[in-house]
Amino acid sequence: MNLSYSLNDILFLDIETVPQEKEWNALSEEIQELFEKKTQYQRKDDFSAEEFYERGGIWAEFGKIICISVGYFVEVEKVKQLRVTSFFGDDEPKILIDFKVLLDTHFAKKQHILCAHNGKEFDFPFIARRMIINKIDLPQKLNLFGKKPWEVPHLDTLELWRFGDYKHYTSLKLLTAILGIPSPKDDIDGSEVAKVYYEEKNIERIVTYCEKDTIAIAQILLKFNNENLLIESQIVRV
């Protein structure tokens, strides 16, 4: 594919989200009504709004971020490394502020790019919306107001794989499988994150899952660029 970007200028990322409350009854009546209206098309007559609330984490208005994992390439003694770190926990504002500091201090230059799978439709707008809700100023890499499409500093591996076919959707799990990349979905998947967070209270398991997705996205871009995949010793968690 010969992408016209330096890999060292790309910040790979993935987020994990959950409903804002563990239980439907913890929501105010107003929010319950608004959720019911918001999800009416998706639910049809198959689910009540209460039954559907376990999926509330996919909307920034009803969900929250519990983990942002990032990865970036560096060269160490002429060997490519992917360094991976995560911001996570129960304090969403802190997660968002820490991520914003990373962007503002290390990935704020014109050549810097954010990359995620389905990031343009999910990760990037979700982070931006939650920052606004939490009264956090948007970093420049997420502030798209007034930008032309070619000025938006975002890469999306799903969009790249579509090759202009905008009706086409390919999951991260399917894309890694057909490209011969180790699967990031060998423990849990997105539908189980809320249960692991609220019932098992196992945030470390979620962080591991999120980091695997981030690594997989970086591997996909290597594959698109016809470069060798990373081996485990080239992946450094910091």
C-alpha cells in the first residue's frame, strides 16, 4: 500500500467503554427515556430499553471510557520496537486528561497521526465527546472544526481496507485472521467488557485486551505497508 507516513509519527490506539451505570435503575427517569428513544431503531421490538442497556457503552452520551491503550514505534539499535502503554481505571476524567497530555506533549506536530480500527466512526469521536462532557479542552488532534477532509490527522485501518467500498465492514478479528496476524480476541471480546468491569471488577484483564487490539492495529499497518510483522521481543509495555 506504500503509505506516505512515517511509522514513527503514528500513535496507534484503542479504547474500551462501558455503560455509565452498572444497573438500569441507577439512571434518572429522564436519561432512561432518552436512552429508550436513542436506541429505538436498533432495538426494534426485540429488546426493551432496560434489556438493551448492557450495550449502552457504545454511545458517548450513555457510556464512559475505562481504558485507552496507545502504541508508538521507536528504533532501538536499528531494531523496530512498538512501545505500548495504557490509561485506565474508574476515574474517566483522569484517563482523558492523561491521554490529552500525551497528545499535547508528544504527538502535537503537524506530521503526527492517530490510527485506530473504525476509529473515525467510534474511537476518535467517542473520546472527543467524553472530553467535552467532562469539560476538558480538546487536543488539536481531536479538534476537527473547520478542517478539510485531507487535513484530518487520523488513519483508520477499516477505512484503508475498504478501498472506497463504504458499505463494507470488516471486524478487527476477521482482518487479523486473514492477514495472518495473531488474534487480539483470544480472551474476551467487546460484548464482555462491561461484565468483566462491573461484575468481575477485573480492569487488568480489560487493559490486556485493549493493548492486544492496539498491537494488532499496528501490525495491520505493517502488513498494509508490506513490512515484517513484529515478534514478541519487539513489543515493549511501558
